[in-house]
Amino acid sequence: MATDYDAPRKSAEEERDESLEELKSRRKDKDSGRVDEDEVEAAEAFELPGADLSHVDLAIEVKPAAADEFTCRSCFLVHHRSQLADADRMICRDCV
């Protein structure tokens, strides 16, 4: 917390004069801007236009790597053999 050394200081009497009610009201004011909202409820109520994908089949066919392809051990992407930078470590040119 930053301290303003140029601000006037309170005397011991002034500090004692601050009542408990005043301190409670300050604390209420800090929390008054917060919104207590359940994130799950908010997400369920929010719909994007045209985003109903319930009728779409998302299954895809997985094909094995071809003879001229390799899987980079750094980024785990399948690349053509021309992108192979280190054959011992099986790393692509982008990851070297």
C-alpha cells in the first residue's frame, strides 16, 4: 500500500474519535460495487446467435501418418519430411 507522506497526519484523539459505525459504513461502501452472480447461471443464459450445434455430428476420421510425414516431438504436429530439422530428436524446423 502506498503512503502519502505529504498528507496531514491525524492526532491520537482524532483516531480514537472514529466510531465503529463509521468504519463499518466505509467497509460497506467498498463492497457495494461488487456483483454476486453465479457464473454457471450466467453462462447458461447466454446464447450466441446461430450457435445451436446439437444436430451436428462432430466425429472425424483419424488417419495414420503417411510415409513422407513425421510427428514433431516438441509441438506434436504432423509435418512433411521436408520440415524435419533434427532427425535424431524428430523436431521440425519451426521448433528448432
